[in-house]
Amino acid sequence: MDNSQAGNITLSYLKISDYKELKAAMIDSYRSMAETYWRENQIETLLDKFPDGQVVIRVNSQLAVCALSTAVNEVILEGEHTC
């Protein structure tokens, strides 16, 4: 899709009401891993702990991209966390 076809693009924070659409996108994107999508309770936990780290991009009101992230305490991990 080139920019002239993109239509209305919005960036917002993920809401639990987005879950059904997010689940469908995860299943569609990872067809070879049928049951590996994030469960609703896991998404709720992410939203409770770090709501500003869960973002979605919509194209013409349809979910196109989602970024899920976590916040970690570097002191607790004592430098053992790697990306």
C-alpha cells in the first residue's frame, strides 16, 4: 500500500476493548503457531502494569499494528536481562 492509499492513520493506546481484534490479528499473523496468541488476561496485566507501553496503529479504523511492551526493574534483574 503506498501513502496515497493509506487513508486515515491513527496512533493510540491499546484498550481491553481492542482484544478481539488484536487476537484475530495475532492468529492471522502467526498461523504456524496456532495457539500462541496473548490471552486476554495477559493483555489485561500489561494494561494494568504499563498502559503507556501498549500502542496500536489503525488504518481506516482497522487495527494494523500493535506494539506490546513491558517495564522491568534493572536493579532487581541485576544486569542479567538481555534484549
